[in-house]
Amino acid sequence: MPQLALYTFGVLTSPLADPAPLTREFLDSGDAVYRRISRHPGYLARAEPADGGRGTLFDLDWGAWGEFVVPAWYDKGRTVETTALAATLSLWTDLGSAFDAVYTGLHRAALNRRYDWFDRTGHPSHVFWWVSDGVIPTWQDGVSRLEDLHEHGPAPQAFTFHHPFTPQGTPTGPAAKEA
């Protein structure tokens, strides 16, 4: 049975190392959000560092999820002091489950604060695509699909909550209406 891959990417207004209260709020909320989402029905897995997470996103060992890469348009830093991004890569059973996890609970509360934490880039912040059962998407897959979505719009290989496709490539209705 196909599984749904989800890649998210955002450019933070301040580097992750910034001690400012807004940056701290964003980082402090992350663990609770991830814990809640990992228990959500339909959630299968997410990219996590194989080595326990010591270092920058760029030098961590991500195991089967591959080398950490970012979209070509990301123009902020890549060091501990300058990295200003948030990215996730996850697997879901279906679009409805992912939608429910993103637009309810703690994640919804965090999403409501996105403009406190993230730059408005003019680029999509998320992309979905279907993978075969047992396939682990890579960070490069996510970046390629996000860039494809930005350049060409929604299609079976790169789509959004509001312009989704079935595993067979047929357009379907939105996952749900945003609150």
C-alpha cells in the first residue's frame, strides 16, 4: 500500500542559535509538537538523526533518510551560529491523517505563530508525494519535489493539502477546509 511522504521547509527570521525569546519559544515548542504528532493516527515515521543529533542539520547522520540538503533558494547560513531554517520529512498513511495532525492541537497553535518565527519567502512551505510501501524518502527527494511544486504547481509527483492527488495520480478534492 502506498504511503504519503511530507516534506516541510521554512526559513526562520533568526538563526536557531539566537538566544532571543521568539527563537527560544519556537525551539521549546518543537519537542512537544513532535511527541504529539508521533502519536497521531496515520503517522508512520519521520527523519531523525541516526547519531542522536549532535552537530548542525547539515553534518548529522540521517541514516536511510539521506544527506540533509535544502532548496536552492535558501540563502541563510549553514553553521551552528547561522543556520536559520526548520525542515521536516515524514511518512503518513493518508492525507486526511496528516491534515488532522497539522491543523489541530499543538501543531495548529504553533502554525498560528508561523509569521512570528518564519520569513515569508514566496515559496511553498510543504509538499506531498506518494511512495511505495517500504520506501524511505530522502531529504533530496523532498527538496526536489518542493522545488518542482514551486516551478510547476501541483502535480501527482508534488502536491499540497489543497491540490492533492491519489496514489494513482488522479486529482482529488482538498484534504479538508482550513479552520
